[in-house]
Amino acid sequence: MTGACILMLGQHQFGSFTWGGSQASVFYLANAASGPAFARLIDRFGQRLTARLMAVFFAASGSLEIALAALRSPLWATAGACLLMGITLPNAGALARARWESEVKSAGLMRTALAVEATCDELTFMLGPLIVIALNSCVGWHAGLSAICISTLSGTWMLTRQAVTRPTPAPPTSVPTKTVLRDRRTLALLASLFLLGCSFSASEIGFLARAQDLGSPSLTGVLLALWAAGSATSGILLGARSFRRGPPMRYAWASRYTAVCATPLVLADSPWALAAAALLAGTAAAPVLIFGFECACELTPQSQRHEGLSWVTGSLTLGSMAGAAVSGCVTDAAGPHAPFIVAAACAAATALAAQVMGLDP
């Protein structure tokens, strides 16, 4: 949602989606690169202090970005503001999931909690861009980012006020000096999630390209809604089930299911077939993400929980960026079916990475 706002601001300021996209890329890269470092600070000093300071600086950086856009400042200045926004944006997903993990001790209830979080994420991804576009269209070009700054600041403040579920900061002696990346299976998980992010973003570009190819650009919104609906439904159903296998094995099987469900998108040759394939592909999204976060909780120690979750979201973000860049080039070169081929290949590589690199015990 924030990236879409930055893109719209860039288009307003420079009259070019290319420049807007470059600023959004700066934001995403900064957020993915700085997330783990700030997560270590949260593990050490707690959510209340660190997350609130980050939210304040994020709101200030967002206000600076709006002011620079209004003044038609040069690209380097607005890119610097986007850099600050990316660095200081609190990782709300990691903050919430860490609270669940510290409060819920049962593995079954933890999976249900992660399913609830995944469903909320899907609703956010569905409604967020629509709200931003509506605000920018009805109020002004600055309204979307202003609303994001206000909601980030107020939401972070409200979350960190919940003292009952707040994770206890680790004492200095219990915070390991080594990063979680020293663990082989954690690296395997992050590599697999990077490829998963590539697959998801390639599918999204494929929906746009195929809808335009079929002569109905508005079909893109329907396809994305079906994809999100399938994901939310599978997440709800998954949260009510119990499993004998551990999170690594479940993640390995979920990644294989993702690879299978990505294949029909390549073969769909009509709007109805594409809609059915989008719904099927969506059913694979929530399970693989839920089990991926479960793996992160199992593979990282309690004192590094925020750092581990931050690496998960960072890997997905970087994968989405890479997948979007590759899919855009492939679409121009090979046609509207090409992004789905990229998505299927990345999904297969996700399953392969989970097995070959040690997540499949």
C-alpha cells in the first residue's frame, strides 16, 4: 500500500510511472535491508520503545515526502525521503506474530493465530490499495500517503499499549551476538521464501497482462480478488486443523502444493478458466505462508524472535521485487503468458529449495 502511494506521488511529481517506480523500489529495498537490524533492537529493548520511535520517524519521513513532492523537488531529494520511510516503517506483521508466539504455547493454537494473521493480511492487501486509490482520487494526490502515516502512527501506538500480550525484552546476557543467518535451515527457509515472493509477484503481473490480452483490463481486479479469496478461505480452514508433522515438513508439502497450483495459470486460455486457476492458486498462498512463519518461530530462539520474523518478511519483499522486475521484462519480450511460466518455475524452485537445502527432514 505504501509502495503504491509512493508510485502515485512520483507520477504526480515527475509525470512518469518509471520515476515513481524507482522511488518505490528505494523504499522496498531500504525496508527489507534495515528490517532485521531494527528487529534486533526490538528484541533487546522491547516493542513499546523501539516501534513507537520508528513510527514517529516514519510519519515524519512521510510528511517530508509529501512536502518535497508538493515543492517539485529533485529526484534525489524525494528518493532520500523514501529511503528514510523504508528504514523506519515498523514491521506490523512481525510485531503481531511475536505477540502471538509469546502468548500462545500450544502448537495448534499458534497455527490458528497465524491463520488469523494471514487472513487479516489478505483483507489488507485487498482493501488497502482500493482505499488509497479512492483517497487520492476524491481528496487529492497527497491523501493516501497522509492516511498511511496517520494509521501507522496510531496503529503502532495502540498495539504497543497492549501490555498483556507484549513480549518481554530479552536481558542483555541472553541476546546472542550471532545473527540467525548462521543457521543452515534458516537460510534454506529464507531462500525458499525469496523464490516464493518471486512467484507471487509474477502471478500478479500475469493477471494484469492476461486481462489486457483478453480485452478486459478490469478483469485484473476480479482475478486478484479471487486469488485473495482463495488464500483467505484456505487460511481459515487450515487454522482449524491439527497436524502430526512438524512445521518444516508441513512447509515442504505446502511448497509442493503451491508449485502444482501454479501450473493451471499457464494453461488457462479463457476468462473463466483464468478465474478458476486464480482461485486455485490462491488456496496455496495462505498455507505456505503460515507454515513458513511457523518454521521461523521454531528455528529462531525466543530472544531473536523479531529478527527471525523480520528476515521472513524481508525475503518475501525482495523476492516480490525481483519477480516483478523479471516478469515485466519477460512479458515485453515473450507475451502475456510468460509471467505465469515464471511464476510456475519459481514455485517449483521454492519446493526444490525446501527439500534440497534441508527443510524437508
